[in-house]
Amino acid sequence: METDTNISSPLRKKAEKINNKQLLREENPSDDPYIHELRVHQIELELQNEELREAQIKLEETRRKYFDLYNFAPVGYFTLDKNCIIMDVNLAGAALFGIERIYLNKKAFIQHIKSDERNRFHNYILKILRTDYKQTIELELLKNNGDFFYALLDTVKVLNEDETFKEYRVTVTDITELKNKEKTLKRQTALLNLSNEAIYSWEYDGEIISWNHGAEILYGYSAEETIGHNNIKLLKTEFPEEFKDIKQKLYDDGIWNGEVVHTTKNGTKIIVESRQQLIMDNSTDIVIEANRDITKRRQMEKLMEDRGNKLENINKMLNVEIGDFEKSEIKLEKLIEKYKVSNNELEQFAYVSSHDLKEPLRMIASFLQLLQKNYGVDLDENANEYIDFAVDGAKRLDMMINDLLDYSRIGKEFEEFECLNSEKILETVLTSLKPLIEENNAVITHDDLPFIFANSRMMNQLFQNIIGNAIKYHGEKQPKIHVSSSNAQDECIFSVKDNGIGIDKKYLDKIFIIFQRLNSRDEYGGTGIGLAISEKIIKKHKGRIWAESEPGNGTTFYFSIPNRTTGLNQSYLKNEQLPTSQFKKENTA
């Protein structure tokens, strides 16, 4: 580091002026402080050399001092001819190449340049020939033992008095350590950018000099928007104590930890956990600051504190009212017990009532059939027809009572839910429906079906109701039915698609109403309660059921079964080897 005396010396000032003039003539002047120092130093040396040359005749001692300065300078000095042959070199230059000066004279300078850098050096020399001011380049040079080092070359073209070319004067500075530091700095910068924390550095006076990616995310400012600005003013920092006290602690201890409030680019105030460390060197004191957003944590702590206070108040209230609560609890238990008794009595009543209703129905139907059998020949055609109507009505009423009983039983009794292979359920249902399938020449196909968490009896009834309807309402076409499924985020959706007569869209909301019929009883039999039972089964499973249809284009029934937390792994179970169905199976993409 230069002393104040050197900086203010006349020679230094003169060198600065010359350097400034040269910079004005350069196309892309460097703003690197090290290069600036080297350039100014070089100019100072040139000025000193000039003074020494002028005083050489008078002061031989001064000549020797110049000779020592030249040879023992911290940089290498080379004099090259027009073909870049080394005409002279100082001791520092020879030391850079690890060879004695005598072996460098008359040797081509390019031999000490790495082969892949030689074209750059050639273009560099051509540029010097075209210009009248110093040129700089960074190259990788080779030592005599084959090792290489990074070097900074400053070269000027020297002319004779008649303006013809005389020689090149080259200073060579070993910048290997600087380049290694640059590489280390780049790696450290890359690592800082990988951090989720906001990490930036600022000079002790508050001016930001680095800004990582985490800081860009947290505060919303890019590095270009922050570097050179005062960090306290930019982020509107609110400190827990006077900033001068914090700076003093940084200076005394080298580190400070605490919480501060910052304002982001969009105006949002955030609480950050801040860790600051002071790094002191000979040039600039730098503070590295790492910040983590703890706003949500503090908000949650405040919320928990508020809730804790509320719970404490509630607890006090509960302690006051605990006696009344215990009394209410006793009353509730009694009401629940009464409800259970009432529910059991209601179920018993439904069973007995249905049994009592079915017995007279069977008697009416039996006696009417006996009447027709024994006295049918004595009755006219109308009387026999009336008896047929009455018997048919009794049978239908018996079917309706049975269906009502099935409908009322869903959800009344404890139903065990378990892991089920829906493909096996389908096989069981198709076996039960085999007579109906063969009678109507129906073709039923299905994709791979998943494992589900459901009740086996209800799933069998559900599939049987929907597939049975699909076969029944087939119209004149051969019934074709396809069963498939898809796994959504939180549910498994089944679809049963047929090519039957279809349903008008205006009736799609009515088909799940109990005893709702869209066709005459003469066309299609049944009580009209099958879809109502199916809907109740799906509701019992917390799922959904709906249909999509157009008249003449068939109907697709959809129903969903929620994915329960049962430890099932659908991807694993899907790969399990399952028994091959006796019915046709399609694998769709």
C-alpha cells in the first residue's frame, strides 16, 4: 500500500497525469486498481529511467542505482526487437522463467508462451505496431521446467529519432496468485448464490459491494439495483438499538447477531435474523451480512401467544362451568342411549312391518292364482285379465318392499371396510349376471382395475345395479359395456359405459330418485330403486356418482371411491399378478 508521501509526490502526480492522458487514448481502459497501480508505477519507473539517462554522464552512482532498480524490480523487464527476439532482460524477468539471463538473450520470446496463446500474442504485437500507446494483455507463460504461470504484459513501441521502429519494451508481472484468488472468489460467489439465505457485503460506511441470489429473492432487488447504494437507506433498516452502537460492537467483537426489520422492493416489511461479521484489511473494512426471513415464525409465535392467552381464558371459563358441563354430558349420554334404543326399535319395526306386509301380499297373490286355476273356465276374459293385473301388482309390491328394505339397511348396520380388488368384485358380479348376459348376448370388457378401500357387499351390489341396468336398457343393438377407472389425486373414479338407449339430459338429475322411472313398465321391468340404492352406497363411501348421456348414444355412469389412508400403494398393487378374468379384457393405453 502506497504511503501518503508517495501518493502526493511530484513524480507520482506526474505519472498519474500521464496515465490519465494515456487512458483517454485507450479504447477500453481497465478500471482494475491493481492494473492502475502497475501502470502508474510503470510510468513512474519510465520517468525515473528518463531522469537517470539524463544524469548518467554526471552521476555514475545514479546509473548504478538505476541498474539495481532495473534488475531487482518486482516485475520482469524485457526488450524485444521487431521479431520479438529478446535483446535484454532484467533479473526479475529471468527469474520468472526460471533461467539465467544469459540463456534468454537472442531467444524468441514466443517460446515461453503456451501454444494455444501464441495467436493472441501475435495479434497483440500487431496491435502495438498500429498504435502509439501502451497495450496490455494477460497470457499464460511457460517456465523453463514446463510449468506455466499467469502473467500481465504491458508493452510499448519505442521509436528512433527518425520515427523508425527501435524496440519493444515489455513489463511482465506474475499475476498467478491474483488469478487463483479470482477463481476462488468465483467459486465462493457461486456457493453463496446456492444459499437460500440473503447474503451481501457492504463497506463499513454502508455502501453495498456484493449481493447474492438469495438476497434478490428475499428483497426483490437485483444486484445491479443495489451495488453502490447504502444498504441501510435502501432497505430502510430498523435496528433494535442505535446503529452507532452496533457498529461499535462490530468493531470491538468483529461480529453482531440480532433481529432487524427491512423493507422489500414492493414495500413489504419483513423481520430478518441478521448475522454480521466485520473483515478488516489494509484497504477497506467490509461487513458480510447473512439474513434469514423469520417474519412467519414471529407471526406464528404471536399467534400462538394470542391463542395461548385465549386458551387460558377459556380454561378459566371451563373451570367455572365444568359442573354444568358434566351435567350436560350425563344428559347427552342418556339421549344417545335413548337414540340407540329408538333406532333398534325402528329397525325392528321396519323388519316386522315388511314381514307383516309381505305375508298378506303372498296370501292375496296365492288365492287369486287359485281362483283363476279352479274357476278360470267359469270366468269371462275380463275377469281373468283383472286377476292377472292383481297378481302382477301384488308381485311388484312385494319387490318394492324388498327393495325398500335393502335401501333402508344401507348404513344402518356396521359395515366393514377393507382393501378390495375391484377386478375380483367385477368378476363375481359378472358371474351372477351370467344368465342375463347370455340371454341378451351382451359383450362386457374392462381395463385393469385398482385396489380400493370399501365394503365388499355394497360394492358387489353397486356394480350389479349399474351393469344390470346397462344390459337391460340396450334397445335393439347388441349390448356392449366397458368398465374402466382412473386414479385422481384423492379419489379413484370408475366409469361404466354402454351403447344403450341413452337418457335425455333433462332427466339426468332425476334418475337417482327412489322409484323414479323414465320408461313404461311394459317396456322395461323393475321397481326403479336400483340407482337410488347405488347413490346411497356411494354416499356411504363418501364418494360421488353421476351420469353423462344422450338419447340413442348410450350412457356412461361415473362413481368415485376416495383414496383412504390405508397403506395401499396403487403402483405396487397394479403390478401384482391377478387371476385372469373369464370375461373379455381390454388393455387400453
